[in-house]
Amino acid sequence: MGRALRDKSVDGWEVASTKLKNNQLQHMERNGEQKNAYGCLKLSYDYLNHEKTKLVFLLCCLFPEDYNIPIEDLTRYAIGYGLHQDVESIEDARRHVYVEIRILKDCCMLLSTETEEKVKMHGLVRDVAIQIAYKEHGFMVKAGIGLKEWPRSNKSFEGCTTISLMGNQLTELPEGLVFPQLKVLLLELDSDLNVQARFFERMTEIEVLSLKGGCLSLQSLEFSTNLQSLLLIDCECNDLIWLRKLPRLKILGFIGCSSLEELPDEIGELKELWLLDMTGCSSLRRIPVNLIGRLKKLEELVIGDNSFEGWDVVRCDSTEEMNASLTELNLLSHLVVLSLKITDEIGELKEIRLMDVTGSRDARTLLSILAKWQQALNNLTSVKIEDCKSLEEVFDLGEGSSEVKELRLLSSLTRLELKLLPELKCIWKGPTRHVSLRSLIHLELQSLYKLTFIFTPFTGSKS
């Protein structure tokens, strides 16, 4: 609590002391030291300066106890929740969430983990957060307690705004549930459970749905037109054409949906979509031509390994047999994050900032086409390339035009990971005097048997 008050005046400390002495948390059967701990934690929460920081704190209690909470998940929930309605991109929203996480860590309300991408919440802190969330925001949290059926309660669910039943394995769902104010629903189901067609019918205000397991017909969401974040994880999804009924979607994830074989063309109608995640869709074989190119606001396309890799080399106007072409990505002026598995070169991508490519079998100079657009090399902040058997060079810098001489290529690159590239002979091909790695802070190299040198005096220059 002292950290929460560190910028306060003497009067502020005296006021806090009085509040602490008088503080009584209702509905908490606590005595002695536990009661004092609850009082201190509640006061620390009250002294957080911004409502958005408080809400990020409360979103953390939706996860099971002792859970390593992915900040990316928090970001996707926060966007759907409308926590940062004033931001214009998912990258800005993510940045805001990281700032709020840092504030909460500084106040000892969240704990660090082994990675910067995850945080933890102490069990006692989580108990307080659940109580506050229930009392002030209508949260119901029953996460990670081994539930097999929907929780029973003497209290009405109608006032609930957020429900978390993740970390369970529900084998049945009740009918006729009425949640007129529900905005966030996080469910984990038995893999064989079919979600009833009318289960979501009276959840018309829902904005965030994360469903893990079970079988879902997207037709059941036809009245959930306020949805902004839809995350389907290890879920058997059917009737995907009904996604066209969700025009406000910003975040769409099919994560580990191994039954998904083809994306419906109707996804191209999601004009507000910022992020499309198809990680681990091992059966995905077809993305229709001109689908991705129609997602004009798409900023992040995450496919990764063990998912779709059947990109066609050139764009085709036929919508019958051909798959999507990488050249469609050139139509996405907002695209800044790309993670995919390919077998040929990647096209002309001027604005890419993060590149994550796995298992490209035939590309010899994977980013040579990117080098034609020198500004693209300046925008790159992270490059990860893994298991590309025939890759010989990473960056082909060409001979260097007059424009190149005015640029310091790769000057924004902070992270470079190269792994399992048995034919890689050099990272840089061409005039490295135009390369500046002044921002590089993380370099990871593994199984690069033919690589003879890494840096030159020019690449290490700070100028």
C-alpha cells in the first residue's frame, strides 16, 4: 500500500490512514490479519489514479488462481470490452495495457513472471479483486475450480456484466439463461458438448466471447451483433458464414481449431477487423482468393506454424479453385504484424514491423523482395525465421540506390532470431555500410552451420 501512496502528501497519508481504520469490506467473512490485508489491498485499489488501470486489474481476476496471465489475452479482452475506445489501432491498445500492467506491478498488485509477456496475481490479491469486481461491476468468477455444470446461485444472474468459467470442463449448459447486461463471457467446455442454438439468444449486449472446447454453430451468435472480440479455442466450429452477422468484430481468433478446413468468403465482410489469428488450425487448407485483401483495417495476421501454408504465388481473380495469394497483403495498408508459414517469397510489404516465418522450404533470399522497399526495412522491429531449409541469405540489400544512402536500414530492429537454417551463409548480402543495428537488444542464433560471420563494423555503427 505504501507504493500506492508514495506520491501523496502528508495529508493524503493521514486520510488514507483514517480510511484504513474505518474500512469494512462487506460480504467478507475475514478476521484478524486477513481482514487487515483485505483493507490494505482495497485501499491500494481505490488509490489507483485511472479507471482503466482498475479495470485491467479486475480483468486479471478472470483467470484461474496462480495462472500465468498472457498480456496478449488481456489486450484482446480489453479491446472487446471497449476499455480503450479512443485508440486507433490494436498496437496502441496493447501499449496502453502494458503501461497499466507496469503501474500495477509497481504497486505490487501484480507479480512478474519469467517472461515479460505474462503476469501473475497473488491468491489473496485475486480474492480481493473478485470481491470488488462482483460488488462494483457485476462480475461472476468461477474459474479453474473443476466445474462440470453451470454454477448454481441463489442470486440473480441478470445483473452480471462479466462471467468467467474458464479452466473448467462443463458437460452441460442450461437453457433459457437471461443476461441482458452481459458484456464478457469466458467459457471452457467438454470437447463433446454441443452449444445449444439458442444459448446466446438473450445475451445481445455481449462484446467479448472466449470459448474453449465444445462444438459451436456460428448461427447461434446471429443476435450477438455487438461482439468485438471472438476467440474460439480448440473448438469445433460450424456454419462460419454467419460471421457476416457480426459487423463490429475487431478481434477474431480460431486457435487450435483442428476441424477448420476452409475460411468462408464472408469473413471478408468484416470491415472493422483488426486482428485475425488462425494459430494451430492444422486442417486449414483453403483461404479464398480476395478474402484477406478485403480486410482493409487488418493490422495483424497471425497464422504461425502448424496451420495454413498453401499460399498461391500470384494473385488470381478466380474465386473457385485458387487459394489466397501473398500479394493480397499489399492491399492491407495497416498491416504491421505478420506471422505465417510459407513456401515461396512474401511479396511487397512496405509497412511490416514484425516478421515471424517458419518452415519456408524453397525461398533462398526470403526478405529480398522486402529490401526493394527500403522504408519497410526501417519499419521492422522484430524478425524471427526458423526451420527454412534452403535459406541462404536473410537480407539482400542490393547495390544501394541514392535513396538507400539517405537511410540507415534496419535502424528500428530490436529483436532478431534465426534458428535451424542449415544453408544460411550470411545475414546481410550487399552494402552493409547502409545498415545500422543501433536499436538491436536481443539476438538469438541457433543451428546455423554455414554462417561464418554476424556483424561488420558498419552494422554495429550507432550513427
